[in-house]
Amino acid sequence: MTEETPGFEEQPDVPSEAAQTPDDAAKGAGSADKAGPAAPAGDLEQVALQAQLDQVRTALNERTADLQRLQAEYQNYRRRVERDRVTVKEIAVASLLSELLPVLDDIGRAREHGELVGGFKSVGESVEAVSAKLGLQQFGKEGEPFDPLVHEALMHSYAPDVTETTCVQILQPGYRIGERTIRPARVAVAEPQPGATPAKGGEGEAAAPDEESGGPEEG
């Protein structure tokens, strides 16, 4: 017979995990809680940085657009100022030269009558040279077609040798600066004679019967 020691009972084997005390279990749970959220916190930080980067990019694009708009406005302003400056200069020069037109007319009449001689000739030519340097151009010639935009008809007549309204006499020359007309040319115009047949047409009609006749017949 086996002798049993009184007061001691055999205990079943307990796994090591089950043998942990409650304090050890609590510590383990705490460690697990601390280690778990580590990865999500890094993701949140990356998302926040990406959001800040997007805000910075948006602000940069807005400032770039503002800068481009300001640059375009400045360029338009410079072109407008330059255009206005040129226009003001042209107006001032045209106003000055308009006051000189009677003087130029006197010089022209003196030249036509052979009175532009001596010191008066030198002065007259100097005035014409300065006017031309400022861009003044004279226009209007006899024989050119009448254009109401640049001609002013003061006299009217009919002539058999013209095929359209033509300037037959320049009473006062016209002047322009560039494309701006300061004074139209004052002219006398002639129109074709009513009912008159052009000379070339008449010759052609007269020659037609001779061509059709074919000359004298033989035999």
C-alpha cells in the first residue's frame, strides 16, 4: 500500500500563460494598447502634411495667377500710354502745321509767279523743309480721279475728253500727316459730257464695218 502524506493534494499542471498573475495580465494589456495605435498615428500625420502641402500649392497658384494678371495689366497700360503719347504728339504737330498752311500757300503762289527769289526764296525753302521733316506731305495733281475723301470740288464743268470725274485744276493743294488729312485739296473738276461717246469707242465702232466688209470682192 502506498502511504499518502496527509494534508497535500496533487495539483494538475497549469500552463505558463494561465499561471500569470492578474498584475502581469494587466501590464501585458497595457503594452498592447500602447503598441496598437502607433501605425494609425503615422498615417494621420502624413495626411495632415499632405493637406498642408495642398494648401500651399493652392496659395501658390493663386499668387501666380495674380502676378500674371498684374503683368498683363501693366503691359496693356504701357501700350496705352505709348499710343496716347503718339496720338498727342500727332495732334500737336498737326495743330502747328495747320497754322503754317497759309504761309505755305503764299510760298507756293510766289513760286508760280516767279517771285520766290533772293532771301525770300531761302526762307520759303527752309519753311518747306521743316514742314516736310515734321511729316507734312502735299497732295493733289491735275488729271487724277476725284476722290471726295481727299478732294474738295470748288468748280464743276463738263469735258468730252474725260471718262470719269477728274481733277482738271488744283486751286489749293491738300496736306496730310501720315494717314491724317489736315486739309483736302481744293480742285476744279470735270465730268464726261452727257451723251458724248468716248473717242476710243467711236473709233472701234467706225472700224467694225470695214472689218466686216472684208475689202473689195474679186471678179
